[in-house]
Amino acid sequence: MITRFAPSPTGPLHLGHAYSAMFAFDMAMAAGGTFLLRMDDIDRVRSKPEFEAQAIDDLHWLGLSWPEPVMHESQSTARFQAALKRLEALDLLYPCSCSRADIANAASAPQEGVPTHGPDGQIYPGTCRNRPMSSFRDGDAIRLNMRKAIAASPLLPCFVETGSSHAGTHQLVADDLLTTIGDVAVARKGMAAAYHLCVVVDDHAQAISHVIRGADLYDATRIHVLLFHLLRLPIPIYHHHRLIRDEAGKRLAKRDDARAIAKYRADGATPNDIRQMVGLPASSI
Ligand code: GLU
């Protein structure tokens, strides 16, 4: 078993991150496997070396360790380009110059019961769908043509989820991909690739067997599974765990500095106090 924790170094780690990292670490250790750390730092504007250094320090303090070197998404550009080339060779991509406002304006009036937003934001209305890749210009995003992706996959893949809220084997369904996801961005303006492609390519590069992460990413899993499938890469097992919430039931966010691990450390908490706070058994290490 190879698990990972893949934070974006765009803010301090908080209790929710600690839970996710310790959960993935504990799972790997219990199975005699390996836990890996990856910095999802593709966003060069928001990622900061000081957040990365603090995250590594917090994780070590929590008792976690991993083989070095730590992988950095920002250094995977060649892998992302190779994956984009592969999808392009299958004729599944097109360039898109729409801004968020363009997308919002072009979206048809919502029909009752038809979703307008999916795990990749507003479902893309298809304005640029007929553009060939040869018309790509700097500043364009690149989208996956979902209809073509489905047509290229007569047997849609399934994935195994072991997290208790969705445990089971799930088959991707064409209609559902079209209506609830649509043409997702696989590269964004000015970036080598978009999150969904990065996570798939890097999880494969790290040979992750079990993707362990928060339940907030469950809906995006179908996108990842489809990308693994289109790229002919093995699909990992998924485990989405519960989210750590504040007293008001709200999910913790990066800006929630009050729950930053560094703050608890400064207040004299021990790593086992943190384990207790998030409902994990005390560490025997
Ligand atoms: N880097 C992503 C985040 O910070 C997590 C990636 C993943 O687990 O798929 O939320």
C-alpha cells in the first residue's frame, strides 16, 4: 500500500489537514506500506516556500515521516505535457478562451432538476467546443470534450471506494458525466495543467495505490477515474474520509488560522492531543 498526503502550500496546515495526513500515514503503516508527501504547488502565485517549510515541520512534529525527496507538482510539467499530448492525440481536447463571466453568461437558464455546477465549477456551456487544438493561443485553457471522451470509452471504468459514506464499487455513467461534469478544464490559463490532470498524473508517478483524502473531493473522483482510464493508467483505490468541522459545523478552511497546527503547538498541545481532537487513536510510535 502506498498512500500520500498532498497539500497545496498556500496557507498553514490546520486540524483538517492533520487528520488527513495522519489518517493516510496510519493506513500505510498498518499495512506495512509507504506514506509519501507531495507538495501540490502548481499554483506558483499562491504557493509559498514558507508555507511548505511550516507544513513539513508540522508533519514531522505530528510524528509522520516519508521517503525523501518530497515530490513537487511544479516539477512535473513534462509529465503533464506528455499526458496532454496523449489526450490530444486521441482528439479529446480543445482550447478555450472563455472567462468565468463568459461561462456564466453563456450558460442557459437553469432548468429544474438539472445541475448547473459540478466538481469543476459551472458546467461548461460548450462555447469553444468546435475549436481545433491548432487554434490554441497563449492564455487559453484546454478542455476535455466529454462527449468524445465517452465515445472513446465504450466500457466506462469503475472504481473502488472504501470510505464508509460511499463504500463500494462505482461504475462511471455516461449521462451522469455529461450532465453533472461536462467539459472539464485539463489545463488552465498560464498553468501547465489543471488540478484534475495534475493529481492523476502525479498519483500515477508516485505509484499511489490508495488515494486517501477528504470527502469534499469525492465528487471529483469520477473525473480522475475517467482521466486514468483515458490515459491507460491503473486506477487506484479511493478512500474519502469525513471532514473536520468547527463548532458551527463548518468545514475548516485554510484561512482558519485559529485551528492552525502551529497555533496548537504554540499553545503547548502534544501530537497525541491533536490525534484526540480529530478522533484518531493515540500514536504508538
Ligand atoms: N492538493 C489538493 C488539496 O490541497 C489535494 C489533492 C488530492 O487529494 O486529490 O486540496
